[in-house]
Amino acid sequence: SQTIHQWPATLVQPVGSPLSLECTVEGTSNPNLYWYRQAAGRGLQLLFYSVGIGQISSEVPQNLSASRPQDRQFILSSKKLLLSDSGFYLCAWSVWLREGLTGELFFGEGSRLTVL
Amino acid sequence: AQSVAQPEDQVNVAEGNPLTVKCTYSVSGNPYLFWYVQYPNRGLQFLLKYITGDNLVNGSYGFEAEFNKSQTSFHLKKPSALVSDSALYFCAVLPPSGNTPLVFGKGTRLSVIA
């Protein structure tokens, strides 16, 4: 079965420091991968998604970047964090019309980032 | 462009009573529809989906959802609410073309009171 791992679970970083959040998926191949941010326990904001290695679509211009160095690895980065980058970051995967799945997302457990 | 509306920010229901969390959508063609639940400080969990077929779909934890094409709605329901159902619920839509990011509603916080 498929699993998704996301780390670290919590992170407290000073303003101006770099960021790296990692996400890996097991049990499937060539998944679509996503990074979302959730502020104040409410709506989801899609930040980036990827349909393949090296293919990144950015939904919101911002202080963050994403990379997909391997098929099942997705990394969210920043060179210099801002206070406004604080939030709950969620990684997710999906496949389309394979393995009995039709685009539904499966989420990691999230990474809570606090920028001070 | 496709969109999803969850008109209620908060739904309160007494334990044992039926619950409904509302969702309406706007998309061209026949959509794929999904419900997710999020417990505090956790990722979203997939509850159920509608692709085609019966308008009433069953999902995890005793939840069900009714697809109504004429009203473009996909309301989440449960016959008897539990305190443990208290969580944040998200409706999402995928257009018929598929293989694009889901479009999520803003979420509805369900509070079940003992």
C-alpha cells in the first residue's frame, strides 16, 4: 500500500533563516505531488505541484520554492524565511486513473512552521 | 473555472442527532467530488468520493454524501453524530478532464456536543 512521509513535524526558525521540508511517497510510481499551506487551521492554499521529476508548477508567487529531485521526493525550500511564512504545511500525492484511483489526494501529517 | 462553496463556517450538532455539512460546486461537465476530514494538527484524511453511478455514496466512519446534479450539491451526512466527529471538513472538486489539482472549499468546522 501507499504511504507518505513528511518531516520535520514541527520547526521553529528565526526570520531570515533557510527552510527545507521534505516529503517522500512509497508504494507507487510517478505520482503527482503537491505542497499546500494552511493558515490558522482553515483553508488550504496550493503552493506547488509536480507531475514529474523536475517539473514544478507554482501557484502563488512567494518566498518559497519547490524541487522534485527524485520520482517520489518533493522538497519545499526557502532561502530566507519571513514571519508570514509561518503555518501548517501539507504534502500530498495523487495518481490519475491508475491503481483504482481517480485523482483523490492523500496527505502527509503536516509540518508546523513557526517563524520568530 | 471550477469552484467549491461550503456556506457554513461552523456547524453545531448534538451527539446522536443527524448531521449535514453542505457543499455546492461549479464546474463544466460531470465532476469528481470528494470529502476530507482534518483533526487538529493532522493531515487531511480522505472520507469518500463520487465519480459516477449511485447518487448516495458511503465512506469512512459512517459518513455518506448525496450527489445532486440539479442543485450542484454534494452534502456530507451522518445519521447519528459522535463527539469524535468534531473536526474540520473539506469538500473538493476535480473537473472531468482530471489530472489537475483538486479545488477545495474553505472548510466547515463541525462541533458535536455531548
